Amino acid sequence: MEKAYRNPLVTVDIIIEISGGIVLIQRANPPLGWALPGGFVDYGESLEAAAVREAREETSLNVALVEQFYTYSSPDRDPRHHTVTTVFIATGEGILAAQDDAGHAAIFGEDRLPSPIVFDHSRILADYFQYRKSGFIRRLSRG
């Protein structure tokens, strides 16, 4: 019997820097908790276009992508399916307001992150804050 071929799903996450902090959204759908804005890349869409679209859909902010940060691919990073995410760092402008599948959106500093943070976003945020302090991510080969 032939095994069905499955591919990981492609997603983007955006670390939006604004007002001296970063934007996190409180998810309105399972898994419930706080997360970086982001989502699935549509067919025919670039990673960059998906990041700008998802940021706008979930936060109402206009973002300018500053850099591609890192790609995370651990098969267990999302409890719903195997996803591969490319994380972008962006700056945001406008009035922050939760939309789409975000129940709430707020700005946080490293010293006052909310809980719980879902998916592997705690790891992504730890890498980001380390990167901002030192210019590099500490354990690069982790999946």
C-alpha cells in the first residue's frame, strides 16, 4: 500500500517593534494563549507579502520588514500540524488593535512577557532578545 505524501505547512511570524517593545496577540482560537502575529502563507504569495498581510490582519498596524530573522522547523513547534515558520523583524506604525483571529493585542518588553505563550514563541522571543543584546542567536542548530 502506498503511503500518502505529506509536506510541512509554511508559515510566517512577525516580531513587530513599536513604542520600545514588541507586539504579541492573544489568540482567539486554540491553542489559546499569547503569540507573535503570524499565520499561513497563501498559495502564490511570498513570505514577505504574507508577513505584511498577517501583521496587518491581526494587529491593524502597517509594518515595514527590517530583516529576516530565522527559520524554525521543529516538527513539534505547533501542536496542530508540522509547520515551518520564517520569522521577520519589522517596525510598526498605526494604532494597535486586535483583528481577525486575535482576541487582544498589546505591547510587551522582555521583562514583562505575558503567559502562557503558545507554540515555540517563547524560544523565538528568547532568541530575539539574545540577538538584540549580542548580535547573534546562541544555539543555531536546534531545529
